[in-house]
Amino acid sequence: MLSPFLQRASVIPLAFAAMAGSAGSAAAEMALSLYGGYQSAPHSEIDIDGVRAFTAGWEGRSFTWPVYWGARGTLWLDDYQMPNLGIALDFSHTKVYADDETLAKAGWSHFEYSDGLNLLTLNALYRFPLNDSKWTPYVGLGAGINVPHVEVTRPSGRTYGYQFGGPTLQAQAGLAYSFARNWDAFIEYKANYSWVDVDIDSGDSMKSNIWTNAVNLGVSFSF
């Protein structure tokens, strides 16, 4: 059975399809990418109603269901005399779980964003073609939003559901390898900084600034 977020995520392929339509009208290069990998997050401070409550230790659990994954659509601006510059819409199902020490310290029984911080960003990518080589390095910067699935259970009540969390910044650097006509494999490092501001039970607000780091492996199809 698919996770609830996946059932609600039909807007993502529609957005990529819209980018593909734009690419067709401008005769530019379009690339669609899927990736997965290992994602983690360092500790961050948790504020409840503006008061520092505790420091959360996070676990990524990248390969625990629902797994960490992402999808990206990139429009390369070939016909605008900027063939190495691309505009990318990137979605990643990033997630974090509070560790046992954090739960014991907070007195909570459950605290995680396991159905995702769910990051959607618009990015500028720049690639560096190497003469007569199938290898292409690239870098990228962007910004967007986070939509976490908030899961908190504490003595005063339970919170469970999707909310708008706030803005997100993204940076990445990678290396693509062309292994067949129109097909590339890639490895990249991707970092996100998310300002997460959500509501929990009893009318309280909860804030945290969460860094996530990921090493991704993926494949891209260009047309």
C-alpha cells in the first residue's frame, strides 16, 4: 500500500509534464530524473511557542519505508544560447526521526517527519561539459518550500498530518555519466536547509531549522 503522501503527489508529475511542454515549444533539451540514496540530518533545536525546549537528535533511516527518494525535471536552455544553464523543479521525500535519547529527554513517545519533510524547490543548474568525455560535472542552487508530515505524540495530545512548514534552500554538486543515447547516470551531494514552523496539539507551535544532507544515485532521460 502506498503512503498517503504518494497518493496525494499527483501534482508532481503534472508539474514535470508542464515543464516538458515548455521544452517542446522552445525546442530545448528536457531531462527527467529519478534518484535515491543515503540521507541524514544533524541535531537541531526544537522551540515550543518561542521557547527553546530541547535539542533533537535526528535519524534519516533512508531505506526504511517510506524510503528516501526524489524526482527532478530540468529544462536546459540550449535555444537561448545558454546550453549549460538549466532550470530544474526538484521534489525530494526527505525525512527525519527523533532518536531514543531525544524522546526520553522530551518525555514524548513519538516525534518524526517520516512521511517526509517533502521538499519542493526551483533550482538553477550549471553543467561543465568535458571535451570528448562522457562525464559531466554540475552544480546547482535553489529555493522552495517544505511540506512536512508532522507526527508528534506527547502527554498533552497527538498531532498527525501534513502542514506547510516554510521555506527551504538547496545546494548540490554532482557528476553525470552518459551511458547510452539520451540516458545518464549520476551521483551527487545535495544539502537542504529548511525552516519548519508547524502547529501541534494544545494550540502550541513548534519550530526547528533542519539541515539535511544526501548522497544521491540516479538516472536521467533526456529528450
